[in-house]
Amino acid sequence: MASTCTSCYIGFQRVLFNEKGWFNASCAIWPELEQKFEKADKVTLYRTLKTFQKNKLIHSIDDGTGSVKYALCHDTCECHPEDLHVHFLCAICNQTFCLNDIPVPTINLPNSFSLESVNMVVKGICSNCKK
């Protein structure tokens, strides 16, 4: 079991750091991860993702498509609301992109509310599909 887990971690690192900040050109969804790591069981994949999230190596994105997607965090990211950036979902190819240079706007809540997370997805047509 330990060798399977270790090889899964190493495999994830290769995927993460070879794709310009994304798992798969835009981001990874569960079926793609299962394909890339066909020898690893689902529990190992899930635990690896959760461990990477806990250690702030990746963040999850709920882009409204029904599939949670994962992307690489920057070195300084602590996954606090002020670290978050906008995501873009293409209406044609359904790929989700990190817009790292566009921070999520500050949300001013009433005093009796506390902010736990923010998810901002902008929808439109990506540059590849506009060609």
C-alpha cells in the first residue's frame, strides 16, 4: 500500500508540474485522473487529492458543471479568500481556466456574517474557441 501511495504522489507531482499550472491544459476532473492513474485505486486518488489540498498544493474549483476540478496553487497561496482568483469557464469547449491575475473582489458582509469561502466563475468563450 505504501508503495502505491508513494507512486501516486510522484505521479501527481509529474502531472502537476508539467502542465503550466494545470493538470490537463485547463484543469483535471475525476475521470481524467482515473485514466492517468489507472493502476491506483479510487481511495488512493481521493486521499492524494485531499492531502494536496490540505497542504495547499492544489485548490478545487466548482465551476457549475457538476464536476469538481483541481488546479495547482502558487507558492504563496494559503487558500484564504484574499488569495483566491477568478476562474473562467468556456461555453464552447467547457474548459475551466485560472485567471491568476484577477483576484476575487472583496466581499463586505454584515458584521453578523463570517466568510468561509468564495468561488467566482466567469463564463464566456476562451481565446482558443474564438479563433
